[in-house]
Amino acid sequence: MPEHLSRVPPSDPMAVHGPFGVAADRATEGFPEEMSLSRLPFDFEWDESIRNTLLDDDDERDTGLADQLGMLRDEAIFGLAIAAAQWVVARVDGVAPAADVRDARQRIEAVWALCADLHYARLTDPPEFSGQAPPKAEEPLWVCRTLLFWIYGSAVSGEDLQSECMSLMLLARQVMGSHTGFSTWLSQAIEKAETQYALADDDPEDEDSQLIWKPVPPEFFWPAFIWTTQEAAQELVDAYLAGLDPATNAYLRDAHDMSTHGFEGKPYGR
């Protein structure tokens, strides 16, 4: 992923900032200006039971969040999940194995492209974690990569997305521990999504087509992003696609592969 998608310079030198420039915990003081999420204390709980719960698809894990997501179109739920994955990667960056972090970023890059067309990505199931790093870093990142693979499969097959997407949000909230930045960001992001991606009474039940009817630009969930028009949002999506290079990311299909799988037109805008 381009560096600006994961971290921007903080405006408040006493705040710890998340992946989109939002303060991770405004009550936290005394940290260096450039402090990353992974340098915050790993004060969250983690064990096999928590891991398995996060890999579950039961909306009863957080009925309030499930109800909020149920009011949104699939595009927004999908985008929220990818953004949550970016929080997870930022949290363990520098602690989890570098190869796994790099792999997760490439998966995120490819899955964002699905918001424009379902032909762009081709994710695979990640291998089991290898015990190279503390479990509190390596295992959550493996769960993140696994969930990205699962929501990719649900997206391309037209299956329900909400439960698996919610799992990524619950994962990000879990690994933030006592630091409230993600929860604050998620509340604001859902509120923003409701303004442009609310589920209407006349929306079709075709989950496959609904996902790409109103593409979500990756910038949409940044706190500083201001919506103007659908045309401007589409231009951001097009610009994102134009910046992708399938030669450097195995999870992106190249032009020939996309054509073979039924894509019409010029992928990546070129």
C-alpha cells in the first residue's frame, strides 16, 4: 500500500495517531510525535478462545454493531472492513514478521480494488502462523489475513458479507486494547457511511451486484475526507486503480487474466 494510506503526520504532538491520522487515544500523553500504533503497550487480551470467536460469523457477538451495519449497503460494510484491517496491520507493524505485514498490505491493496470490479483480485488462503513473533502480534495478523480471504470469497460469490466484515472490526477493536482510537474512528466512519451508503427500501437483494454499484474510494473513511459528488468519488476510485501494479502484487490480476475471467475494457485505466 502507498505509505499515505497507513499513516499521516499528526497535528497534535501529544496524540498517538492511527492509520488515517485520527488520534488513537486523545487521553494518552507523553508519547513521541511519530509514535506508531505498534509501539503502544500490547495490553489487550488474546488466547485461543478469543481468536476462535473473532473467526466466528455470529452477529450476536455485538448486536449493536450488527444493527448499525445492517443499515448500510454492502459497499460501505466492505470498505469499513478493509479499513479495519489497515488498523490491525498498523497495530502489529514492526512486531509481527515483516513478510506477513507485507503480505497483509498487498491483500488490502487488492481487496480495495474489488470495490471497483470483482475481477481485480485473486486472494489465497494464508498459511498458518509460524510462531516467529509474539502471539499477540503474529496471530491477530494471521486472523486479519484469513478474514480478508474469506470476505473476498463472499464478495465474488455474492454471499452475505456482514458477519465476516464485522469480524475484522471486532479484531481491530480487540487489538487496540485500552486505546480508544479505533472505537472512536469506527463510530465516526459508520456515521459518515450513513450519509452516502444507507440501505434503501428499494435496494435489490443481489449482493453480488450491489457491492459495486456505488464504489467506495479508499479515502472515504479518512477523518479529513469530505464528500462532494458521486462523480468525484468515482474519480478517486479510478485514480486508486491507476496507481496499482499487478506486477508487484500477486493478489492483483493482470490485464490478460482479467480478460480471461470476463472483464471488459481497460483494467487499471490503461
